[in-house]
Amino acid sequence: MEREIKVGNIYKHFKGHIYRVISIGYDSENYDETNPDNSRLVVYENVDTKETWIRPYDMFNSKVDKEKYPDIKQEYRFEEMEKKYVDNIKIGIGVLILKDNKVLLGHRCSTKDTGGIFEPDSWTLPGGKQEKDETIFDCAKRETKEETNLDIDNLEVFGAADDIQPGKHYITVYVKALEHSGEIKITEPEKLDKWEWFDLDNLPDNLYSPSRKTLEFYLRKRV
């Protein structure tokens, strides 16, 4: 049975470089309608340099030529690495904005892995990755403004948790905004196609897992 190459997973090339698979696509110039699998391409990036590469799926999934490389012990050109491999641990911020027992959530429509916890078609709190030389509260304000157009203030941290996928480890900090102002806008339609207020007692099933943890933690504390 052929191995399945999985988007978001980490693979080690037999020459030593480490890569993350970003996407599986198709070659439009050489598309085989009778057998689309023959046209599949793997898009992957070097976890250190962030350089992006593309090669045919079958080539990515092929075995090492042991006649050419007799000293290589690795079976496949790209071997999937254990889940424990992480290039580094990053900080993510989840922002809780409340109004009349409702919480603001955005719908993640993008199918492109941007480096965070990858869960398309899910509902998420505003937030994102903390940048170098940026405080937790500065990140919360920036990400909320970028994603929703809202200005938030009077912030407090009320918790944190680990969020882990193969090759990714985030510590998500929970921030509550006690004040917000402005008009909600769809500012990043390729990433988040709508924002809605959900009753805290009737949340959607397909919550983004870091946001689910944040909300569950908040609701436990509220009780």
C-alpha cells in the first residue's frame, strides 16, 4: 500500500534537511484526466530557511536509490518524522471579546497552512502569532485590529495551554478584552470569511481547537 503524504507533517530528506508539507496540488500543464494522481505535486518548505519547493508526488514518495547511495539507511527519500519533532515553540494569542453573553468568532475558510495549528472550516477567536519584541497585549490588539477592525482595551490574561500538531508546538495565551469599539469588518477574506456573535451556551461544533480550549477554560472559571 502506497504511503500517504500528509499536509502539515514533517519529513526528513535522506540528505538531512527537514521539511514541512504545505499542500498537495495538481500540475495544470500536464494534468492527466484519466488518472489525476499522476499529476499530483507536493508543495513543501524547509523548516529552517522557509524556502518552498515543489516536486511530483510519486518522486517525493519514492524510495532512496540504494545503488546510488549504498550508505544511506533511510528507506524513503522523505521519511515522516516522529510527532515529537518541533523546529521551535511559538506563542499564539487567543482573544475573548464578549457582548451580552455572546462571544465573537470568525470562520476560518483558508485551506492554506500558514504555519499555525492547521484546521480549516472551523470557528476561531481573534488572535494569532506573537512577533519578536511584541508584548502579549500588543499582539492581542494588533491581531484583533488586523482581523476584525475592532479596537480592544482593558486586557487581562486568564490562562494558557499547549496546542500541538506534528512539527508544531504553540503555547496559546488566553486574553480577555473587557472593552472593544469600532465596526466589525471582513479584513482578510482569504483567511476569515465571516465574523459572528455566538451565545456562550450555544457554540458551534466545529470550533478551532485552541479556541475550544480557551472557551472551555473560560466557561469553567465562570461557573
